[in-house]
Amino acid sequence: MAPVGGKSGSDMPGWCRDCRARTHSVPCRSCGGRRVVRHPEIDTLSLAHIDCDAFFAAVEKRDDPSLEHKPVIIGGGRRGVVSTACYVARMHGVRSAMPMFKALKACPDAVVIRPRIALYAQEGRRIREMMLDLTPMVEPLSIDEAFLDLSGTERLHGAPPALSLLRLQARVKAEVGVTVSVGLSYNKFLAKTASDLDKPDGFAVIGRADAPEFLSARPVSSVYGVGPVLARKLADDGLRTLADVIARGEREMMRHGESGLRLSRLARGIDDRKVNPVSERKSVSSETTFNDDIADHETLRDRLWPLCVKVADSMKAKQIAGRVVTLKLKTSDFRTLTRRRTLNAPAQLADTLFKTASELLSKEKPGVRYRLIGAGYSDLEPAGPDAADLIDPGAARRAAAERAMDAARAKFGDKAVMKGRALKRGE
């Protein structure tokens, strides 16, 4: 593709995405393919953002080819929300975090699939290992996206970062069966911005020379972290595009606080954040809203268990553990209750999360009706070996059972977890 700024040239350096050959023209001189990525700075840029394309839905379509051309929504429950949707469903207006009833109204023919988090986490780990084969400087953002810094890897791989990334794209598609989109630039902000430009299965480049022209025309709402509320406040102040932000100047933008200062710098392509392979995420949690309010504590525990499994899968995928367990409840009159307990040692297992959250739930007043329950770990750190609870002699046995269940769910699907439901009661 041509540079995002719109410049072009007959002798611009590039690489063919089909055969990974060096080419300066379209079509590729080696294979005749037209999927060529060209940019004047393509051989000097080394910071990338990789994002799997509608990852959960892509895995489901991979495993069930009959879904290939159908709209697919990952999520569930009439009062639940969309976890993700394939690109066919997105064409109908379905978006992540959209209430399920709205999604089905927009796309009534959609196939709704309950998420198989254990499988997605397993496939995400496979892709993460492929990233780590390129560079140790991988900063995961979630199961399906990460920043990579490939500085200094040219000699190791015998190729500039752009070619290494093209090879990675091809490897993920061949071995995992899903596509990823790549953004290549000189900082994190622009790399993440670039990865959204050519989805799905895209490869976009934003260089230093074309960044100013490219950024000036973009709306402030396109910047990650600028939500609808802030965007409206900025628009009320006459700030609708990044060109407006640049014209206002950094000192004037500081009137909008820290977010204004950050926006002023990003509008000029300034982002000094380094790729940090250590996750700084503060918590991992999951929650669900019920179709009908629930008062019975045992029924609430039944709804709590799959949330604990989902959180634990995410913790294991990120290889992190938490020292604090949080239980979240929302009453039928929309009051939010948050209960926390600090553990004796960091944990990541569903069993520990469920057992602790259940104890917190048991202290709540009986008869209260709830419309939502959630649970999570916080105060996170890199995971170490499982620490058996010396007060609970069955903890080590249940931890081993949970690890075995993880393998079964990854192989046979999330329904395999039903065989281990006794784990939630410590039986």
C-alpha cells in the first residue's frame, strides 16, 4: 500500500505480502501479486502493533467452516453484551460491548456463540510465542494484541523488521488459521493507529515524514482514550480534529488537564512510551448481568463459577497472579456493592477466586435481589509456582485438577468444564 499521507513513487521501496520478495513496484516483479506494502521509511521503522482480526469469532469460523460467510457474534444472554463480532456482523452495525438485544435487532440472522475462553487463551499463547521468536520486547495488551519493538533484530533474522513482521503474519495464518493486522511506525501511538487502517489481514505504515499530514485530518475521537464524553467537551471548545488541537498549542490544551496535554503531544506524533514486556494491568475481572434478578445465594454461586473460570483463563494466559480478590454485586435497584479480601499468597486459579468470592457472598444479607455479579483478581504480579494453602489440605489437589481441566477444555471445548463442577464446592 502507499504511504498513509498519500505520497507515491515508481521506485518506492517495499515488500510483497504474497511472496515476501523485495519489490519497488505494483504488481510484484517476482510473483505478480498486487498485495505490496511500500513506504519510503519501511526499512527503518521498528515499532509495531499486532492485532488479531475479530479473534474470538475468527477461531470459531476456523473450527466450523460453515460459519465462514455468516454473521457471528460471540457473547450470550438476553441482557448480556457482545464480546466481539466478525466483520460480516459489523457491517450490520454490531459492535463490541453492545447489549445483545440491540445486536440481534441490528443483525437478526447472526449466529450467537458462547465464548470458549480457554481455547482463545490457548491460541493467543501460540501467537504470543511466535511474537517472542522475533523479539523479547513484546508487550501484551490482551489475549489477541501486543506491541513489539524489533530494534536490533535485523542481524538475528537477516531481515528488516517489516519483512520479519510479514513472515509472522504468514506464519500465524498458516499455523493458527486466523489473520492479524500489523501497524508499523516509530512509536506506540502511531503503530496502534496504523494497525486499524487496513483491517482485516492488513499491513499499514506511518512514517515520520507523513505523520503530520496524516494526523492533522483525523478527528480527536480517533485517539485511543478519548471517549464520547471527552470528545463532546473538546468539540464544545472548538476542538474537533487534531489540526484544531495542534493550532491551540500545548499550553492552551493544558486547560483540559492531563488528557489535554497528552492529546496535544499525540496530535503532533509525540509518544515517548517504551515497549514494556511486563504487564502493568491492575486487575482482571469478569461480570454478568442476569435475565431476571436473583436472590438465592446458591444460584448466585452457580453464576459466579464460570466468571471465575474466565478470569483464571485470562490470568494464566498472561502468566500473572493476584493478591486481592474482589466480589462485585449490583442490586435490583442499581446499587453497586464491592467486597474485597487480601490473600495469603498471590493466586490465579478459578478455584481460589470462587472459594474466596463465595465466602464474601455468604456475608451479604439474605433475600436481597441482584441483577449482576462479578469477580476478579487485583494487585497483580508475575505468576510463580502454585502456592498450596496450608490451612486447606485439599487446595493442592484441586489446583492439580483445575490444570487438568484447563487442558481438557482447550481440547474439547468449554463444556468439558462441567465435568469438574464439583471443584467449585471443594469436593
